[in-house]
Amino acid sequence: MTQMLAILIEDEQAVRLATTQTLELGGFEVQACASAELADAYIKDGYAGIIVTDVRLPGKSGLEVLEKVRAIDAELPVIIITGHGDVSMAVEAMRYGAYDFLEKPFAAERLLDACLRAQEKRRLVMENRKLKLSWLNHSATPDLIGQSPQIEKVRKFIQSIGPTQVDVLINGATGSGKEVVARQLHLASGCKGEFVAINCGALPESVFESEIFGHEAGAFTSAQKRRIGKLEYAHGGTVFLDEIESMPLNLQIKLLRVLQERSLERLGGNQSIALDCRIIAATKMDLLKLSTQGQFREDLYYRLSVITMHLPRLNERREDIPLLLSYFVQRAALRYQKQVPAWSGAQMQYWMQADWQGNVRELRNFADQLVLGVAEFADRSALDDDHARQIQSTTGSSLPEKLDVYEASLIQLALEKNANNVAAAAESLGIPKKTLYDKIKKYQKTLTPVNPPAG
């Protein structure tokens, strides 16, 4: 579990001790300071936690702390604590970029909830930065993004099989990331040779044999000089045969012989050339079923499927969508020289429940559209009209009341998306189930009744 960190700035000793205890019971490691000046030593660029500060302090004020933090790292969450009646100061703090504010006296639950949300935001920011740096350093080898059990299983497979040089068959739906996994296997192999990707479905049959196996000069009319094929070119590296089910049957026989003997002959030649490369094949089809229908050679299937990996669809690992989308948005923003767009919790909930037929590839395309401001799908994913009107109807209410309305609307949306399953809704919101039960009780007059609560 990611470590949770907090810098607390509070000059009143009793409040400081009570707040520290609340945060520590909630899982935070707290650095408590009696003044902004004492906290200066801990507020640094790259700090992975959050800052909680009283607005009225003996030296520099909480607003000055906020100003300093914004100058160091504008994405570092700062929660402001105000005295009773200091709403105008809280509004000013929010305008200057504070993450949230609490008005004294505040409930321990309210404090912990705000801090947990801020820490989660910080975690995502730090993860995004790590992904961005990784992409800049290894742009040719995409990262395997996600923390779901399904993707962790894929990672362990890569760690185990990658260094062995054994040939691999990857099975997965269109857009599920087969080439990403193939590149990761190549990277894990430590081989110095090239990674050569071939889409078997995109090559005309007339040039297929020449492209894969190469040809000698004069092998056919237009063969003016010798050509090195893809298998030979990948000497000491990896050949990725995508859509292997599209390979012509007559060439499947030749590929089988090459894999068995680990040698090849160029088209029109007699010299046997040693094959020194790994073969990773990928398909979205059931090759064994195709073989029973005479559309794929059974012997080649068994030769390729000694080691097989199945890639999950995106809807089988929905919890990875926030990380994936953040990663793709960062890449798109760099590529198009645009700002990274912001989104609401309700939007992300909508996207996590959407049916991404094109899997990760569709999500990546959506990230491009989001950055370019042309994502129609994004507009539908905001709070629905009823929730938006509910929030707007609180005009004249205090900011805490508006935030409560907004929070209640997010909870309602999560419950609806998860068919009133409280456990699933709590997981999608990123909060403990007990916390969600408490909030349902708090907002019971606003929410559609959840009775009996499932999960």
C-alpha cells in the first residue's frame, strides 16, 4: 500500500495533538509543526503527501503557506483550516488553489475524509509524473499500465518468461495491448537485437514470403538484388507476428519448418541461414478452433502455443482505467503541446463503467480527443443534469453545504452504477465500505434509499 504522508501546521497545541491523532489513526505518517516557519524544512518539491494548515498562525499565515506551496508544486494538495465565520478567507484560499477547507470545529471524520481524498489525488499526480518520465526515457517501449490482479499476473508472466527466450503465443482481443506485452517480453529478454513487428493481416500474400524470409537476386522478375527478410534482420532480437491467423496456409508450413529447425532459406536460395531470434505470435482468434475448420495448421498451433498468455479485456480490469487514461492523456498533452485537461470524479466513474469495445486502444484514442477538446464522450460523462441542477439550486448556501451536495451526488451516482451494491460502490469511490455506510446515513434524506444495503 502507498505510504500516506501529511504535514500539519497548527499553533494550538490541543488542536495539533488531536488532529495528529486523527490522521495517524487514519493511516497517515504526520509531521506536526507549530508554525509555518518550522514546516518550511519539510515542504519540498516532490513531497508525496499533503499539507494541512490553519489559516491563522503566529508568523506566516496559512495563505502564505499556500502561496509558497503553489510556487514549489502547484499540484501539492493543501487543506486550509479556518476559524468559525472565516468563510470569506476560505473562499479566497480556494480561489488561490487550496484543495479543500475545514471550518472549526470540524468532525474527525470530515478531516480524515478530506485528507484521504487529497492523498489519493496526490498519489495519482505522482504516478502520472513517474509514467511521464518513464515514457520520455523509454518512448519506444510502452509501459504496462495498471495495478489490477489481472495485469499483475501479466507482469509476473513477463518477469518469469521474458528472460528464457522461449517462443510465446499471446491471445487477446483487438486493442488489448498484445504488442505492448511483446515489447515488454523483448525488453525482459536482455537481447541486443531488434524488435521487429509484422502485421500478418496487412501484408499481401504476393509479397509475404519475401518480406518474412527474404529473397536472393533474380528469385523473381523484380528481384534486382538480395533482400534480407524480417526473420533474418531480427538476428539476436525478437520477431512479433501479429494477427498470425492471417498468415497464408502455404507459408504456415514454411514457418513451422523454420521454427522446428531454427534455420531458413531465402526465396530463390539454397543456403541455410541459422535463425537466432525469438518468435512472439499474437492472435485475437481461437487458433485451435480455426485448425479444426482447416483455416490454420494444427501442427503450427501446437508449436506456437507451448507458452501461451491470455490478455484481459479492459472491462475485466476497470480499476486500471484511471491510471491508463492519465498515462495516455500525459502522452497526448506532450505530443500535441496542450494542457492536461481536468476531469471530475463523476466523469471518471462514468468512464470506468463504460463499455470500451476497442479496449485499451479505444481508451488511448479517447485520451487524444480529450486533450484536443473534441471528445463527445466526455460531455456525457459529467454529472447528469439532475445532479448538476441539484448543485446549482443551492445558490446562497455556504460552501460546505455545496460540497455536501456534490459529495452526495457522487455517492448517488456510484450506487446507481453499481446496482446499490455498497461494497462495489465504495471500491469505485476509493473509500472504505464503513465510511460509505456512514455517508449514506449522513445523506439519507438526499439519496435514493439503499435498503437492504447489498455487499
